[in-house]
Amino acid sequence: MIFVKKSLFAILFLAFLIPALTSFAYVLKDFYVIFGLDGAIWVKQVLGVLFLLLSVTFFVVFCVLARDWVYVLFFALASFFLPLLIVNDISFFVLGVGLVLVVVFGYLNVDKKMVSCVDFKPGRILVPSIVQITTSLLLVLSLALYFPVDLKIKEKGFVLPDAIIDASVGIIGQNGASSPVSLTPAQIAQLKENPDLLQQSGLADLGLDFSSLEGSMETVVKTQVKKQIEGIVAPFTGFIPVLVSVLFFLSLRFLVSILSFLLYPFIWLIFLILEKSGLVSYETEMKEVRKIKI
């Protein structure tokens, strides 16, 4: 019974950590999705954060019940191999070592609070630790993301995502600076006969196929915007891995802030069930205090 009580929530911690890591595997394979506005990606992020919060909540409960370094170190080592489920490059080592460190220092954090707390209120005492440990895991994930992004950019270069181009074209159109226009066959013929017009408009170097101009200039505008933005971004390509990691961390940390309010009733419910099932009990202590009398 003691083993079950001390190990049950550690097993739940690992069990929910697996789908959490799997939910974030998409960004390790293709970091360009971070720049997109795809609803499916946001759903994956929300689910990943929910699984992560559940996992850390079970870990914190495990720390409260176990209070034993033997159990903590065993499950810390077990967590080291979980990243193999989603990656097999240097990100595995970063995630593995990061998970071990988070487990060890997370236990120290919770144990310190349990030693110093006077009145045990699960929500007030444990929820801040859950948020802190979750944030630490997000930092580990963001650091692990940096290395594959840096490697991919060095090998293949940085390709500006279509989402950024579309957004830029939309802003330009709203400001009235430029907008996609339609060309008639007569106008296309005039462009063919007068190449100087292309030179004046800045489109001469784009290698345009005149047959593609008939009906819309949207592709031309996007191509021009893409060249301009890539020219601006080119000197800062080395900072893109850092930018990607920061954006990934901030987006997930924002979701943690929103969803963390669910932790208070959830952690209260867990300890209520533990109390009713007889796995934990409470006792009231009377402590002597010393006051000055004048």
C-alpha cells in the first residue's frame, strides 16, 4: 500500500507527460508552423499545455506523498528516456537532461514548501509550484527547439513562411499602398511591348511569366513583398532560432496563464479523494507561541 501511494501519481505524471511531449512534436519537425495561424496548430498547443499541466499536477502530488529521494531519483531517470518517443537527435539529450533537472529541483521546491507550511491548503501552497515547474518544462522544450531550428537554417537557409507574406500583403492593401489589380490582355500586351514599364515598377527582376498576369497581380505583389522582406531579414538570419524558441515559449506560457485557474479546483478535488479513500489524513497541531507582555 505504501508503494502504491508513493508511486501512483509518479506513474500518472509520466503517463500524461507522454501525450504532452507528443503534442509538441510537430514544432520540432517543422518550426515554420509557429509563424502560421492554423487553427489545428492552436488546438495542438492547447491540448499539449493541458496534458502538461495535468502531468505536473500529478508530479507535485507525488512529491507531497512520497517525500523520499529513492522514488524521486528513480522516476527522474525514467523521465530521461521519454523524449525518445518524439526525437532522436540532439534534442533528445537536451529534453532528457532538462526533464531530470526539472524533476529534481521541482521536488526540492515542493519539499521546502511542505516543511515550512503551517496550514496545509492544497491550492494556495501547491498551485504556484505547479505553474513554476510547468514554466521550467516549457523552457526546456524551447531550448530543445533551438538546436534543430539552427541546424535546419544552416543546411537549407530560412524560407519566409507564406503566412507572413500574406499578412504583409494584407496590411499593404489595407493601408492603400498597393493592392492586387486585374490586368486585361491589352495591358499585358503593352507591358510586353514596353519593358521599361516593368523596370520602373521594380518588377523586371522577378522573371515574370506574362501568361500568369492575366486576371490578377496578387502573385506579383506577393513575390515583390517576399523579396523585400527576405532582404531585410537576411542579415539577422542567425537570430531566427532564438526568435522561434522565444515565440514558442511565450505562446505556451500565455496558455498556461489562462488555463492555470483550473488547477485550484482540480488539486482540491485530488486531495479530497485521497482523504475520503484513506490514503491521507489530517491532524491539527497546537503550537506554543511566545509573546512579549508590557
